[in-house]
Amino acid sequence: MNDYTETPVLFGPGEGLFGMLSQPQAGRTDVACLVLNTGVNHRIGPHRINVKTARRLASAGIPTLRFDLSGIGDSVAAQSRNAFRAQAVEDMKAAMDFLGERYGVRRFLVFGICSGAENAMAVALADPRITGMLAFDGEMYLTPGVRLERKLRRLAAFPFNPAVRASYFWWRDLTDWMGAGDAAARERTMARLASLRPSRTPAVEQGSIFGSAEAPAVDAAEYERRLLSLADRGVEVSLMYSVTYNSTDRNHGMLSQLRGSRLFDRVKYRFWPDIDHTATTRVMQAKLLDAVEEWARIAAFGTSTRPSLPGASVGTNAATARQPAGQASVTA
């Protein structure tokens, strides 16, 4: 029998936002966690990692809401003219308002991967109700030396590290084609090979390993200032990076422009040499889930061990959440 329950919920303006709320079977607390979209992946997350995270945290005594931002998954597009980040912050505030009004939650943790990490940072800066933030593969600030080292180390690690190999789409397509006879993977592989033919058209400059030349939104000094402001506010900040960014890490390499900063005495920094960007394998997911639960316990309860929570169930003194019509059997 599960030690958590799951309820589909609608909230926000016109109840246009959809999410799945995982709650502990027993115990009551004033803290909950928000689990965010990764890119345009809907609320289940890559390889269902959001589902597993929400259930794991609920089993640890922390109610968790995984939901779709406006225009993603089952949430309707916003009617405002807000830019993407500003709208994401409004959506996350709406999620906190909903949990506060319906369940009496006053403190919030937020966990995001990639773009979700950037959204987590944005809402943590904007709303004092956030008391814990875990950013997985968020912003990087690399020195030129680390950029060169990264390229060389990834090349050297490729034959030996499955996580590094799995981070390359071309490798996954090649193995799917050669190993399983995947026709779609074959087509993508052949298209890549065709693109390698000499062309008179200049190639687009690749600014990162994800094929984007887009720079971080703020410079390293401002990023440091923002993180320190969260630490000064008492937010439990954890920054984690995967092997997709580099095959190894030395002296806070993913934030090498900030080496020597007092920041690293105030926030937790961790590099995973055996977990890729989306925690592809079950082994990777198990390690990441353990780390997320440890962070959440510390941020929520001040200890990595589960406290004894009073009460029969989470939110018993608040109104019962309304299940959206026709959604009673939704489980994803």
C-alpha cells in the first residue's frame, strides 16, 4: 500500500493550470514542494523523474505539486502579455497561493531541471515564501580554460563513461539504429551524416554542448549576488550539475568564474560524474532521488532524517482540494 495519495487539481486564473498533488497519508506540515517542467516536457518530467520525485517526497512527509506552466501539457495558455519567465513566476505564485489557501502551507521548496532550474531561481528571488531551492543543471559560468578542458575531457571520457555517451543525441540514435533497427533513428543519423558534407554556407556557431549560442541572462557577478541574497534570507540552496556538462569537475568548475567566492560557504554545490542531464537510467534516477530527498528533508525539517509529524493527514484543517471534473482517474 502506498504511503501517499495523489489528487489532480486545477488552480490559477480561471483554474487554467493543471497539476498533480502528492500528499503523505499521515502527518501534517506547513511546507510543500513545487516540481517544475523541464523545457516543454509536461508534468511527468523526463523519464518520469517528476512523478518519482513527487511520490518520494510525499512518502518522506512533504506534500509535492508537479504541475504544468501556462501553455505546457494540460495547462491552458495565459491570457497575459507577460514574457515567458515573468509568466512562469506568476504560475508558480498561483501554485503557492492555491496550496496556502486550501492546505495552510506557508513555506515552499522548489526543484527544477535545466529551464526548470532557471524558473526555480526566478521564483525564489521573487517570493519570500520559498525556503529551499534545488537547481539541477542550471546556469553555468565557465572560464575559457574550463571550456577547453571540458571539450578535451569529454572526448577522453566518451569510450568509458556511458553517461557521457548517452548525453549525445547522435550516439543514442546510432545505437538505436544499429542495435534495435529503429527506422526513425536511422533517418536522423543519415541526416546528420548528410549535414557533414562540405557546404558553401557557413555553419552556425555552437555556443554550448546543447547547440545554443545564447549567453546566461546575467553575468557571473550578478548571479553570485542573487544566490547570496537567497542564502542571506535563509533559503536552503543546492546547485547540482550533471556529467552532460563535463566529464569531471575540479574546484567548482561549472561556476569557475566564481572560484574563491564566499558563495560556496553558503550554498551546496555538487557535481555528478555518473548522472546525465535527464537521469536517463534507473541507477541515475535512484541516486538523484536520494539527493533530492536529502535536500528536501533538510530544507523542510532541518534534518536529513524524517521527523515525527503530528496529525492524521496533511491539510486536515483546510478545505479539501476540488478534483477537476473528469480527472478522478488521472495518474500521470
